Amino acid sequence: MQINVDTQKRKKFLISSLVAIAFSFVLTNLFDKDIASIFSNYVNIGTNLFLSVLSILMLVKNRFLGIHGKAWLLLSIATICWLVAEIIWMVYEVDFDVMPFPSEADFFWFLGYPLFFTFLLLYIRPLKNAVSKKMIMGSSIISVAVLALSVSLLHEPNMVADFETIIAFSYPIADSILLVPCLIGIFLFFSGKVNIMWTFFCIGMCSFVVADTTYAYLILDDAFYSGDISMILYVYGYIFLTFGVYGHYKIFNLKISKHVKEKH
């Protein structure tokens, strides 16, 4: 009964958070773009910081041991890399009034991708016997379809493949790669093999795919600014990842409590 109550509370808090963020973005954009930019920077850092703290807590809970300990270590480092990227972006934009693209922030964002990808693989690894060829094929097809759609939206006739263009295209490509293990996790979730964390992770990655595609389009069109409404999707991505980790954290604590009670 307590589990259902906690789940309902988390659902309400999630919905309230999403609505509040959307309302705040719209309101700040209507009021002033500079304020919208500052708000966007701080809310991205705030949600990312919370995600990093929860990831580190899960790392501590696993005592740095076993395959899951390694997985949470990688996720913790990945989220810290993204946090550093967000801070670098804000410093360039708010303190120096410079558009930070491309910049050192891109290096830290890209550094987080292979770490997050390896985290997902390590978490799936103990369930490799439950992962079928159909799951892998289905996930890969969906990922390729998403990538093809993103590239088609970004590509323009006579486009020059300069450094900025390559960086802009790299984000949707990296996102589509991360989608594969996330989608496999969704298949395992509906098979009853993993918990709700994977659903949140998949929704979060879908948010990043749309956000990065929109970001690349606006950057290449010289129409991007940090407070843009599309930035909501980045915050949503962090929020869904955070709720995924938090849900797993609660389940982990519940298992420990049951184990302690059984011993006594």
C-alpha cells in the first residue's frame, strides 16, 4: 500500500514539475529573452546537479562493488561531465556574453555519451539471456529511423561540412546510439525483467533527441538563444533521467529494508 502511495506522489510531483517548467519558460520568454536565457541556464544546472547527486548516492549504495557499482560510477561521471558542460555554457553566455558553440562545453557533453552508453550496457549485461535478437533488431530499426528523420530535417542543399556543422550533426547521431540500449530496456520492462527506471530513461533520451535536433537546426540557422522554448526539452530530459534514478533508488532501499527484516 505504501509503495502505491509513494508512486502516486512521484507521479503528481513529476507532472507538476513538467508543467511548472513549461510555464516558467513561456513566461520568461514573454517577459524578456535575457531573463529567459538566465533562467534556462540555472534550471539546466539545477536539474543536472540533482541528477548527479542521485547517481552518486546510488554509487554509494552499491558500495562501488560489482557490475552495478561500476555502472553507477560511469553514470555519476557522465552526469558530472554534463554538469561541467552546463556551467561552462553559462559562464560563456552570462559572464562573457558569447555564444558558446562550439566550445569546451561540447567536449564535456560528448564525453558523457560513451559513459552513459556503457552504463546502460552494464545494467543490461546480467539480463543478456533475456535480450532477444528481435529486441536488438527492433531497437536498432527505431534508432536508425529516428536518426534518418533528424538528419533529413537538418540537411539543406549546398550545406558546407564545416566544423560547426559536424558538431551540430553529431548530437542527434550520439542520441540515436544511446536510444538502442534504452529501447532494449523498455522491451525488458514490459517483459517484467527491469523496473520503471528504463521507461524514464527512454523518455528522457527521446526528449534529448528532439531537443538536440531542434538545437542543431536553430544553431545552423543562426536563430538559437538559450532561453528558447525548445530548451524545455533539455530540462525535461534531465528530469526524466532524475526520476528514473530516484525511482530505482527507492526500490533499492525497499529491497534493503526487506532483507534486513527477513534477517531479524
